[in-house]
Amino acid sequence: MKAELTQLITLQNLDTNVRRLEAELEAIPQRRAEIEKEFEQRASEFLALENSRDEARTTRARLETELAETRTKAEHADRALMAATNEKEYTAAIREGDAARKHSSELETKILEQMEAFDNAEKAINERTADVEKLRAERDAQLAALEEQARARAAQIEAQRQERERVFNALPKQMGALYNRISARVRGGNAVAEARNSSCTACHMTLRPQVMAQIRRGEEVIICDNCARILYYAQAAPQATQAAT
Ligand SMILES: [Zn+2]
């Protein structure tokens, strides 16, 4: 009987390990998403700089087209001025030429602004390229480590499950069935609980001295009246995770 209780405790430890490893494995996709999001957030500044550089280039091209058109208008006005035959035509040509030259001047200023914006963005991009590459390399390393962790956890789970099967199959069928039944029912899945200081350590129910004595002898399966877990008494060198004091 005592050997079977020891096996039950081993079984429970294995089940606990499997649950813990499974929880770790399940947390990995979340962690992966966090790593990727963190990179995107940090690299977003870089991406924004690339956008503003491209925008400056596009705007400048548009302004240059408009400038060419405006200069043509000014030349047209100059020719109209030369060809003017009366006061009205003369005044209109002067006005048209002045307006075109004023607009050209404004466009030239705007073009210079866009050139400056382009240069500033380009400079900032060049300054940050190495940093972004570093961030990318860091992210890749973190993701690779995470994948390695996932592989290791999966292998550990498989090994612990196989060991669990071995221990479970070595138990008498009824004992195994009892363990599974209790484990499926109780919160946390721990079917076996230590009896210590005259109480069940799982539910803290006080155990009568004669029940405590039975548990101490370990000759039969004693179930906690309150939580229905299988009780065991830990000797000085316990097999359980909780050491007796
Ligand atoms: Zn109990």
C-alpha cells in the first residue's frame, strides 16, 4: 500500500509538471506576438521617416510641374506685352506677368522647403538604419530562442506524459481509476494531498487522531471526508513536493 501511495504521489508530480509545461507552451504565441509588436512599434518611427521622405519627393515633383507651367505663363505674358497695341492690352499683360512671376517665386520657395524636408528625412533614415537593423536582428534572435523553447517544452511534455503512462500502468487498475476520477473533479487536478499536523493540507479540514493514525500506517486508501482527496503521510524523507517538517 505504501508503495502505491508513493506511486500516486509520483503520478501527481508528473501531472503537475505536464500542466505547468503545457501552460508555458500555450503562453508562447502570446509572447511571440509581443516581440513582433514591440519591433513594429520601434521601427514605426523609421517607417514614418521613409513616408515623409517619399512624400517630400512627390510634392516637389508636383510643384516643379506647376512651376514650369507658371514660367510658361510668364513668358506668354512677356510676349503679349511686346505685342500690346493699346493701354488695355498693355495693362493686362503687365498684370498677368507680375502674377505669374510672383507665383513662380512662391513655388520656388516651396520647392526649397520640400528639398530640405527630403534631405532631413534622408539624413534621419541613414542615422537610424543601423539601429533598425540591430532591432531586427534582436527580434529574430528572440523569436528563434522562443521557437527553441517551444520545441524543448513539447519534448519535455512528451517525456513526462510517457513517464506518467508508465507509472499509471504500474498501478492497480482500481487505484488508477480512483486517482483519475478525483483528479478530474478537484480544482487544480491534485488528487493526492498530504496529511500534516492533523489536517488535510488541501482543504485544511481537521483529521481525527484515529484517521491520522490510519494514514500514518498507510495500509489502506484514506480519503479526506471534506475534499475527497487521497491522503498520505510524508515520512522524514518524503517523495512528495511538499517536505514534512
Ligand atoms: Zn481535504
